[in-house]
Amino acid sequence: MNRRRRTEILIQDKGNLAEKFAEAILTTYEYREITAPHYGLTMIKVRETAKNSLFYIGEVLVTEAKMEINNCIGTGIVAGMEEKLAKQLALIDAAYKAELSETILWESQLIAAECEIRNAKAKEQAELVSTKVNFETMEI
């Protein structure tokens, strides 16, 4: 599983898995905080569909942290003021970079969480579709 997919799952899971994984690392391994969680702004890039060109739509507040495990540095960046989650993501990223044995066990949990997230989104979409107005049945 790649880093982007893993991070998206951990964030969309509302931090439940991230907290569990980070706690397992904190109790077992020595770690060092490279950069404490801090706030910053980042530009959001969007593709304009008519000309297929990229432009910056604006800025978003993010929280960033960096942690080190076994000389491997992990980065955690999350939108909003989420200091705890940013630190947890940095620890998990460092654990994957250090190829710790726990990361192998996490794969199945991440895949299961991804399925739950996908099912929840599908259910929400189905509820929204049921409220959609069909303009073709309206008479003129």
C-alpha cells in the first residue's frame, strides 16, 4: 500500500486507526520529535476543466509534524488544527520508512477500514440520490 492511500485511510477513519497504530509504536520503540506539530498555510492546486490548466484556488490551514524512528524521518500533514493526528501520522510514516514489523500487520486493518469508508460513502450517496429532483417528469 502506498503512502498516499494509507494516509487518506487514516485521516478518513477519523483518527481511530492512527491513534491505535501510533500507540503501538510509542510503547515499543524509541522515537524523537524532529518538528513539533505546527500550523501553516498551503496553496491548493485545482485543474480547470475547460482549458485543462492548473491554477491555485486558495490557501488551506494545515498542521505538520516530523518524527524519527531508527534514523527514519516521517512526516504528518493534515488539514485543519489537528496537532495530535499530525504527530500520529508522522510516527506511522516513520514506522513504514523504518520497515518495522508492526507495519505488516497493519495492512489488513487498513484495507478493512478502507472498505468500511467506501461502504459508508456509497450509503450516503444512495441517500442523496433518493432526494434528487427529476426535471424530465415536470410538465411545461
